[in-house]
Amino acid sequence: MKRIRLLIVLLICSIALPEAFAQSITVSGVIKDKTGQAIPGVSVVVKGTTTGVSASTDGKYSITVPKAGTTLVFSFIGMTSQEIIVNKTETRDIVMDDAANTLDDVVVVGFGTQKRSNVTGSVATVNNKQLVQTPVGDLSNALAGRTPGVITKQPSGEPGADGTQIYIRGNSTFGGGSMEPLFVIDGVVRSGRDFGQMDPNEIESVSILKDASSAAIFGVKGANGVVLVTTKRGKAGQLSANYSFNYGFSKVTRLPDALGSYEYATLYNEAKLNDNPLATPEFSLERLEAFRNGTDPDANPNTDWMDLVLGGTAPRMQHNLSLSGGSEKIKYFTSFGYLDEDGLYKSLNYNRYNVRSNIDIQATSTTKISVDLSGRVENKQAPPASIDNIFEHTMRNPPVQPARFSNGLLAAPGVYPNPLALISEESGYNRNNSNFFMSNFQVVQQIPGVEGLSIKGVLAFDKNFSYRKTWSQWVPLYVRNNDGTYTINAESKSSLSKDYGEGQSTELQGHINYDRRFGKHGISALALILQKQNQGSGIYGARNSYESSALQILNFGPALNEVLNDREDKTALRSAAFRVNYDFDGKYLFQASLRRDESENFAPKERVGYFPAFSAGWLLTRESFMQNVKFVDFLKLKASYGTLGSDRINSRFGYYNRYNLVPNVYPFGGNFVTGLTPGAIANENLTWETSIKMDAGIEAKLFKNQLSLDVTVFKERRKDILATRALSVPLSFGAALPAENFGIVDNKGLELILNHSKQLSNNFSYFIGGNFTYAKNKIVEAAEASNIPDHRRITGRPNGGIYGYKAIGIFRDAADYAASAKHSAYLTSTGPGDIKYQDINGDGIINDDDITYLGNGSLPQVLYGINGGVNYKGFELNFLLQGAAQSQQLFTQNAAWAFHNGGRVNAEWLDRWTPARPDAPLPRLSLNTNGNNYLVSDFWVQNSSYLRLKNVEFAYTVKHKFLSKIGANNVRLYAQGQNLFTITDLINLDPENTNGIGRYYPQQKTYTFGVNVQF
């Protein structure tokens, strides 16, 4: 019996002792990225369990595993997860790859997340590293060239107003409808301004939802695509701090090449004689010689107006401090940011303060509470003159007019306003101060006893205030007399305006979520109800003819020309949505969703809309027949179909009859009183636009994930577009036409992503990639009259196309002129050297019947980006090339024509027609800018395709023991450049410009130097 007991004891020991010894297997080390920088917060988990630790702030980890052969999983958002097998106690340093779009990434989608390999919709992601690589004041500019399907145009470089126009997969509407996408920050809809003015350091990632499947959960708001922003959140562990600072300066990407005084005066004389051969030249030979030699610059100036206003540089500075940490019970992330940007003239400045606090509280084992608070303060000071006014005269003023005399006095340049006076701090100011507060409170409750079931409640409350004060006052300007004395201009009275506005929004959401696997079956479902209300109000007052600038208050101005008005508005939306995802064995994927929206903007019978969507995917690499295809690591087919809506229409309460106030026009009792006139006819059938979207694609990763490919084709039909029947109703119709839902636009295209990356050693890696987007639209229905000739119809042609005359050259000589068709309106004023137009309808005369389609317009049909980088022992070199094609810009006035309104001339006009040069590319000079040569025609349409070095970054991460003495883990030094060079056929203006007149604050080339310190 004792032997049996001894045998049992020995048997138990033989089983237990190895397990006991296994408890002493400990693995530790440091986790770094491929540049050698330590990564804090990496999750280290025993595979198949919830047992794990997080890396410390210096990237160190230590974990005890239960036995030899245990697998550890290292994971971090935005990086490729790694697995190692542990067999003994040892030190194992880990190098993680930060390659974007790995299969194990969690992708943020509408009101949830999905594993990237299971996504059946079309979703693109831009990570934090890509965002901070772009030194921009407006975050929307950081998206250009980063991802396919996102077509961008930046129309201005003005600090505080330099946002990019974003079109997701092109333009599908007309008649005043907007193509601006929906912006959602941490699950709550916010404005495009709220997105653009975020600090990139507080953002984890940005997801772009492009197809029906991914965006349909947003229903009537989702037709234009969705930009989803996920902010950073705290991770359990020690307090970690990150401080970043950059300083740089900006300058204009390109300026028009304006002629100097001598060339200008010479061409002016020629133009005057062309108009009237008997006229006396404007500039004498003596004065021409003075211009050439620079004699007496006060009397014979050679003024470069563009250089005086925009020729300098503007400094910019940005700070950010973020804190992160917490325990398993409470996690926090806090960010403080500051941006300061000067303009190219001293009276222009924009600065912004950003603050964010995200707190996650694990109140119980099944209850999680999140409190997100954020705010920003924007301050902008600019001259009282508008950008349009400043640049009208900067573009227009000829070089023969003085800007400033040699004694420092500002000149009065004839009939031309002096732009230096318009931008002078003496002219007054336009101060705009805005304050924004945003909150997001969430409670997630896991339902005990029902695995995978949870409910969530969301309350979001936002408040904003804005205050604008504009003071405009006289600036003394001087005229130099022949005797050398100066005469001052007449003093004008000052004016003052004030505008105060406030707004708020409240959003309530209720969610039911279910996520569970049953063997090979995976099911997740979301049911959502939502209600949102926005309201705003404001008041504006203005007075002029102030006698003094001592008291810049409305009460101290005369009430004779007083302006006073106010405004109020309120919108509301009530919605319900349902989405279900199913997968079988991780290889057959299906998603369906339905959203119901109800808007106050339409008549009761038209307020409700339903928006369904479906998508499916097939992971071929999970199939047995693909197991022997060794070079294919991942292969997925996917397709989607669905209906979305857009309430971004140019109509408020169009189902009501409207009346317009007309002040002081009706005489009653000897006084003029305000009356009413009928407005647009009511239309009780108004509703939102409807978008039917389809797409199909293939995703692949090849050669051990070194090569990735993503190809998607898409098609959209946008119907119920809101417009009027102005193209089919005669002008004699006696009322304002009602808006109707009759427009139809088709839009289709292709997206392509191709990326390659390779880790050559622990110290050396590289990547190269590109994306390509082609999107072409066509108007299917625009209610045109049936008798409009084909060459003038907009139906069947691109939305936003250019229409005008087809130029076929220049009349070379009198014989050519006599033998060619001429415009009927200019028979007595045209001649050799003028532009010759095509007789489209063949009637022998040029008139409005010959207007035809000239091009698809300024929105490019092709957009592409090429990015790459090299990493070697802490050194990084990254670049981004961005380009666009198949777009045109129609230039007019001072951007194209010589002597428009007596204005300047650009250098290309040196190559103009003269009798001695009948084959010159430009027509003869004239001082008349309302004639034959300046009709809208393709002569003035330029190809605005371009290739731009959008961004370059060179960085080095310092790794030295002395850093620990100052409490730092690492220091990253970098230099960045934005918009460094542009290749384009376009002359004078930036190719992203949307103002064909040239009255815009030009895009900027920026050089930035910075440091990032992790503590």
C-alpha cells in the first residue's frame, strides 16, 4: 500500500514539477519601430487568453508565460502584429513594422470598427504619421494625394481660410447642391470647419467612406461620402508625454510674370494705335527712355505690385503637448495645441488654440463611460478690405504708377486704389474671434448573461460663439506735383460694422450592438436611433461717416446710413438605422444596412426616406485551392450596392410660398414704405437628392506581403437633383421658378492602389507606392428645351463644363479676314490680328448659335499620388508627389487679358500678333477688353493638369543615453517642405486655383523645421 501511495506521489510530482518550473519562464526586452524608436503602450498578450501586459513608456516589456511553447502576440494600432514562440527565459527585442493597411488593422467604419480583412465596403485610411508629416494649418490639406477616391482642390493659401475642397469620387450634382462630404468625429457629425481646424497630433486616424455599403449607415447625409475621424485615447501604463514644435516660413508658389514699365508703356502705345491709328502715343520717347534707364523713379516708376504685396515670406509656428496614461480602470489622453500663422503682409495673422481631453472609465466589469471634451479658439486679424478687392488691384495696377515715393509717402496711383494702402495697418482692421466647445458623453453597458450583447448611449452637445468687428479708415495718399511738392488725397470718413453669432447642436444616440461567433459563423449587428438639432442666431450692425476714430463703437457713429439686421435658423433630423454583418469561416462575408431619415426641411409627406445597402466579400486565400499558391498571401473580392441621400440642397422650406421684403419703394401718405413681392413658387413635392451607388473591387497582398494591390471600379447615379427649369422655360415667364427634383447625373470611375515595402535588415527598409483615381460624370437630365442644338446642350456632357466659342486661330491678314466668318456683334471693330472663331452651325456668321462645349472644367477627372521613403539607422526620408489631369481653367480679365481696365500686361504678350508677325500665338493688342478677342472661348482655356512635390520630410531620431537624464525617451528632429515645386502648362496662376480672374490669396510653399520629444 505504501508503495502505491509513493507511486501516486511520484506521478503527481512528475506532472506538477514541469508546470511549476514553467512558471519561471520570463521574456523581456524592448519594442521598437523600424527606425529604432521605442514604442510605448504595445500590447503583449499570451495568445488565446486575456493575459498580458503593456510596454512601458520606454518600450520595455516583461511577461511570465505558463509554459514552454507559449505564443506571445505583440500588437499596436497602425502596426503589423507579431507572434513569437517562447521556449526559455530570455531577452527578446522586437522590431514592429508600421506599414499601413495591414490585414490585422482595425478599420473605423460608421458607428463601429471592423477587421480590415473583413471589410466589404470601400474604405481608405490615413494614419497619424501621414497627417503630421504635412505642415498645414488646415487639416483638409493633409489628405491630398494620400488616398484614392479623394479629389482635392485648394483654392486659397490665406491663413485661416486655406481649406481644401474635397470631392469623394468626383462631382455628381448641379444646381447649387453641395458635394462636401460628411465629417464625423468620434461618431458625431461635425462641420468641415471643425475637421479642418483640428490639431493633427490629437488624431489617431482618418477613414474615408466612399461606397454605399460603408456610408449608407449615414443615410441622407452620406451620398457625398464620409470622412471619419478617430481621436487618440489613453492606454494603461505610466504617464507618457509627447511634445512637438515646428517653425517655418511660407512664400507664394508662383507669381504672374508681369512686364516692367518700359515694356508696358511700349505695348500700351502699340495698343492705342491699333485702336486708332491717328491717336497720339500715350508715352513719349523721352519717357520710354526714362523707364528703361530708371531715371527719376518717383516720376517714372517701375512698380512690381505683386512683389510688394506678396513677395516676402510669412513665418508660422506650431506647438503641441499631449499626455497619456492611466490604469485599467481609468485611461486618459489630453492634448494642448497652438498654431500661429502670419500672412504675407503684416496686417494678416491667424492663430488657433486647440485642447482635447478623452477619458475612459471602466466603472464596472461591464460598464464603460467615456467623456470627450474638446475646444478651440480661433483669432484672425486681416485688413478691412476684402481679398477680392486687394487682389483686384494687385493684379490690375500697371507698373507705370508709383506705389510709394522715395521719401516714404504712399502714392495715389491715378484712378487705381493703392494695394499697399488696402493692406496697411493704418487702414483699420477686420478682427474675427471664434470659440468652439464640443462634448461627447458615451456609456457602454455589456448585458450580463448574453455574450456579445451591449447597449450604448451617446449625448453630444456643441456650442460656438463668433464675433467680428471691422473698422475701416482713411489712409493718406499723395500725388507728386511737377514742382516736386506733394498733394494729399481728400480725407474720407471711417466706417464700423459688428457681427455677433452663436450656435449650438444637440445629438442623442442609442445603440444596440451584438457581436458573437458560433463556430464558423460570425455575426455582428447594430441597431441605432438618432436625433439631432442645430440652431443658430446672429445680429449685424453697421454705421459709417465717423468723424473720429477715438471711439470705435456703433453708438458714436451717425445713424443716417445705419444697417441693422438679424438672423435665426433651426434644423432637425430624426433617424433610425440597422446593420448586420455575417461571415462564414472567415471567408464568405456579407453586410446589409438600412437607414430611415426624417427632416424638417420638407413637406410632411416628403420628409421620410429609406436608404438600404448591401455588400459581399470572398476571401479566396482562405480556400483550400489557394493554399498552394505561395506567392499570394491575401486575396479578396468584394462588391456593394446601395442607396444614399443628400440634403445638401440649395433650398430651405421650399414647400412654402415666399415673399421678399422690398424696402422704401411703395408711396403711402407721402412716405415711401416697405412692401412685399412674390418669391419663388412653392413646391410641396421637394425632397432630397437620391444616390444609387455600385462598386466592385479586388484586394491582394503578394510575395510575403511585400506587394499590395487594390483595384475598385465604381458607378453612381444621382437623381432628384434640385434645380429650376430655367433652361426650358422662356424668359417671359412671369414668376420666379420653383425648385424641382428632376436632375440626373451619372458618375463612374476607377481607383487603384499599388504599394511595395521591404525590410532589408533591422536597420534598413524602404517603401514606395501610388494611388490613382479616375472619375468622369455626365449629366443625364437637366430639363433643357428640345430645340437647343446638340453642340450647346449640357445633357450628355460633364457636370460643370465650360461653354463658349471655338477659337481656330488668328486672322493672319486682310485676305484671311475677308474669307472667314466673323462675329456679327463686332463686324466694324475686328480685323487682322483678332481671334477667329469656328462657324459651328455653318450659317456663315458667328453668333450665340456657335457657342459650344469646350471642356470638362476645373475639377480634374484624374488625380494621383506617389509616395515613398527610406529608413536607415534612425534616418528617414519620405516624399509625396501629387498630381491631377484632365482639367481646364478659363482665365479672364487681368489673369489673361492685356490692359484690362487699363491694367498691367503679363510677359506672354510680348509674343503678340503684329503685321510683321502674323503667326504669333496671341492676338493684336487693344485697350478695348469688351470686344471680339475677349469673348468666352477656348482661346482662354488652359490645361490645368499638374504634378506637384507635395511634401518632403527628412528626419533623424536621436538615441543616446544622456536623454534619460532629462527624462526623455527619444528626440526626433525633422525638416519638411510643402508644395516645393510644380510642373504644369498653366501660366501665371496656381493650377489648384478656382478663380479665373486671379483675385485670390495664392497657395503657399512652406519650409518647416521641428522637433518631437517623448518623455
